[in-house]
Amino acid sequence: MAKNITLSHKSLLGLKSLTAEEINIILDTASGMAEVMKRPIPRVPALNGKSVALLFYEPSTRTRTSFEMAAKMLSASTTSMAMSSSSAAKGETLIDTAKNIEVMGIDAIVIRHSASGAPALVDENVKCSVINAGDGANEHPSQGLLDIYTMREKKGTLKGKKVVIVGDIAHSRVARSNIWGLTKLGAKVSVVAPPTLMPAEIEKMGVKASYDLDEEIRDADFINVLRLQLERQQKGLFPSIEEYIKLYGITSERLKKCRSDVIVMHPGPINRGVELSSEVADGPYNVILDQVANGVAIRMAIFFLLLGGKKK
């Protein structure tokens, strides 16, 4: 396990603010955590006595469970709050909730919120660590890190590799975290979406914007497929689901146009038959379950570096 290393931040709010060196520190630390997960009893005392609070204002399965498992494998205690039945439902502000939780002895707050910037606002008002588990359409740093970790695990390096991110770019915090991280590590990133789901001036983030999926995936090393976030969209952003599938859905037939070693990824949950056909979702090209497993190792690394790493 990695020792005597730390990040220069008390919190993890996004990959935009991290250096390539810091991203690699997290990835390298996660490799050690993955070895812990393989033990007969996957638990170490690294964070014994530390307490983590999970504040999820939006639904979550993989992220919430993964953070909770990661904390417990490091021997930290966890408090998981159902915000719909908390004082937030009575009108308590986000800052008041965070401050009240902190004084109970919490060392880290993991927060998911529909408003972009909510974790940063909490971070400004508490002394404990804050970990962004997804804020609006801004960032989802731990998902970006686990995606990048999975890519590095499969092909050794990100430098020079082509990653095609396809789908609902405009509403995707996953896309933004992937872009910030991948470009810092030297990957070539193309984003593909219908014109109505492509953010204006996204090329300023260092990516190529395209509307032609078949052209972009021909030489891709990775295809990272995003979920259509219908809950965040206005109506009428594309003519029909059927047309979306025809132009942007990943099917076995479409993959025949790709390199034989292309890898298909998806952050989940999958809208089967829309973003991915079931044949692709269950087929040999995808590493979706690897992403889920790697998410625990990445989140263990984040906790360790923020709460348990020692200064150099």
C-alpha cells in the first residue's frame, strides 16, 4: 500500500484542480488498494477512528455503495443520511446541515447534489474534508478517476491513446471529469453527441467535438458511453429515441467498424437498447463491471490520501 504521500488539498472537488502528478498519485495508490480487496479479509486499519458522512441529495447505487464499502475496508465508520427524511426536508440549509454534522466528529463529508458547486460551497464552510460525489452537470471526480484507472489498467498508459466520449455531453458531469483527467495525462479525447447535446465551445477543454460517431470510433482505443440524462434535459433535444439509437447507440454492428482491441465503457446505470445494445453490454468488448470494482479501490485511495496519508 502507498505510504508517506498526500494531496495538496484537504478535499476532492474535481479533476480540474488536480495536477497530472496528483492524478497519478491517486491511481498508483488505488493499485495498492486493489490488492487489499483481494485479501481473504479485505480490511486494513488505515483509517481506524475516522468517521465519514454520506450526504446524497440525489439517487445513487454504485457511487454511494462504493464509497461506503471503501470507508469500511479502511476501518472508518460511516453514517449514511437519507436526505428526504432529514432536516433538509424541513428547510435546513446545506451549510447548516454540513456544519452540524461536522461538529459531531465527522472527518469527511461525501456529498452528491443537483446544484453545481454545492460541494465547493460546503468545503468553504467546514474544516473537514469534502469529497464531491457528483454536483449537477459540473464534475464527478471519483467516476472520472475510476474510468481513467480502468483504461490505464487495460492498456498501460493514457498517453497518445484515443478516447471517444459519446452521448449526453451537455448534462454530463462524468464527461467533464473524464476530459480534465484524460487530457492532463496525454490522451486524445473526442466528444460525440447530437448538436443539441454538445456544449458550446467545448473544444476549449482540449477535445475534438464531432457529430459523426462512426468516423471517430474507427481508430478509438476506448469508447466511453454516457447515459442519456433525461431527468436533466428539456424536451425536444433530439427527434426520437429511435433516431438517437441509429446515430449514437453502440451496437455489435457498429463495433465491427472499430479496432479489434477497442474497449467499451459506461458509468452506469445503462439504458439498455438505447446507449448500448444488450449484446454489447454483456459482450466481450465492455469492462463495465471492472469499472464498478475499480470504483471501490479508487475511493479507498481518495479516503486514504485525504484522511490517512502522511506528509512527505
